[in-house]
Amino acid sequence: AMEDVSAKFVSQKISRTRWRPLPAAALQPPDLFATGSWDNEDNRISIWSAGDLGNAGLNGEYHGEPHLLCDIQHNGDVMDMQFLDQERIVVASSTGTVTIFRHHQNNQTLSANHRWEKAHYHVDQDTSCGGAACTGVVCNNPEIVTVGEDGRINLFRADQKDAVRTIDNADSSTLHAVTFLRTTEILTVNSIGQLKIWDLRQQRNEPSQIFSLAGDRVPLHCVDRHPNQQHIVATGGQDGMLSIWDIRQGTMPVSLLNAHEAEMWEVHFHPSDPDHLFTCSEDGSLWHWDTSTNVSEKPSFLHQGGRSTAYLSHSTINQSVVSAWLSNDPTKDRMEITNLIPNQTLSVNSLDVLGPCLVYGTDAEAIYVNRQLFA
């Protein structure tokens, strides 16, 4: 419900929001998150505290709003970012540069720790205007993979000055996003509706597999891999559809689900509860997709309070799969979909989920935190 959400108005359009990862043994909910901005004269990377838990009311409801701990200027639009570890954040810029920023928690400052100038470029790295936007970054400490408008893939290590590996003409179209499938394999999505798997152990600069949306070549903007079942991948793109892929079989998605009315900008499986998935869109909505098995016992709120229970049919696939995302048993094809922002108007550019907490950022120059996602 909206009353669980605290909002903070900031004087910049927010392009990315990311929770700081929790230490392995942590029991507390996440508190710190980072944001990046775009389309401003002066873009910034900012670190926020989600708010004062001491402000919880008698019923445990949460009061207080996110507050800024520190920020730093960023050259160009923030296209993507990801925490490398507790202290460091890797940021992709529209200028083609990739920067590691360090958050110093003792005195709450941010500093640029390392920079790969024009990691992505159109003509050559030396011309003043040659930078190509770095559109996506993914980390598996100490490794960092970046993709860009130039169709290039870079593999960096946090402790090394030069790229460990560059695949120069990985794609003839724009690469929009990248994720690790496993430590030696990455998956990219591009502007003509293709997923490509790259095996980083192979020296040849060709993908090991290519998948594609049938027919339309709809640009894909985002991708996420199921945290426990590495063969299940979700993508979203220009047409707002959610596609679920099983990369063990076929070259097309196993499900195409009608979702948003405009571009889908991000898709995230919940990292510890992947029956839940979240998507956000240019149309101003943020959807929570719930395939957990107890959905059938829940009452069906058909469009009441922004909820609807959808019955989805999937193509027939391997019976042995247990994941609800690939299920083909009609009784299980019940998915509850909730728009968590019923009347937002401007684009929701980014979201992140961790534990019971959701953070998202919008073109309405605001960041929002929901600390009771499953309440």
C-alpha cells in the first residue's frame, strides 16, 4: 500500500537506484542506497540512508524519509550502476567512461577511485567527441563487464588499469544491458531483440548462443537472471512486454507476458525470493509479479486497489522444471500482478529490491522507498 512508501523530492531526474549489498550474515534490512541522475546540467551520484528506524510507530509502521549522506558530481548521464562491494560503486556514463566511486563511511564522502576513460567509443578513443554511451554494467567482484552503444563488450578487473578483454565488434547494434549467467558466462541484450551468450573462456569473439524475439526485432532494454535457476532469464523492452526465457532450450522466449504500455526500463527478480519479480516503465508504473504458490488461496482483487489476478497460458515445455516462471500446469498459471504506483505519470527509470525493501527513482525528480514490500 502507498502508505508504506516514503518519498524524497530531489532536484534531479533519477536514472538509477541501487541498494548497498548487505554483509553475508546481516539480519537487518538494507539501509543505504545509491542513486544516479540524468538529463541535468550537473549529474550526481548520491548515497542515502533509507531513514531512521527509530521512527517506527507503535504498529511498526515506518515514518521518516531518506536522507542524503553524501554526493559527488558525475560527468554525463548515469546510464547504469552497480555496487562492486560494500564500499565501491561502478558507474556507466553516457560519455563512454566507466568510473568506480568509493563511499568512505568514516567521514561520509564519495571519491572517484578509478576511471576507465572512454571505455566505449565510436571512432577512436582519442577524438574529443568520440565517446559512445556505456549502457550497462554488471559486477562479480573483482570483475566488471560493460556494454555500450558501440556494440563493444569490456571485461575489467577492479585492480587493473587496462581492460582484461575487449570484444570490439560484439554487436552491430546497440547493446543495452548485460548480466552474468555464471562466473565465466555473460548474457547481453540488444536493440534488435536478441539475447546473446558469451563464454569469457573462449578467445573467439563470437557469441556461443543467440536467442531472439520472433518477428518484430523489438529493442530489449533490460535483463535479469533468476538467482537460483541460472537457465531462467527475464527481459523487457521497447513494447513493455515481459519475456521469460529458458536458455537450455529453443531460441525463443517460453512466455511473453503483456505488461507495460511503454518501454520497460528494468526487470529484477527478488534476489532471495525469486517467485517475485519487479518491472518498471516509461508509462509511470512499477509492477510486482507474484507467482508464489499460495496465490490461488488469495482472494482475487480484480482491478480493485490496482491489483489483478491474471491467468496466463504458457507454451508446453519440459515437465521436470519446478519454477513457477516456466510452469505449464494451468492450475499453477495464476499470477498476481500489482501496480505499486497506481497514479504515477512520469517514467519510473529504475528499481531495486533487497529483503523487504524496494527503492525506485523517477523523472518526477523523486526517489521512493517501500520498507514493507511483503506486509
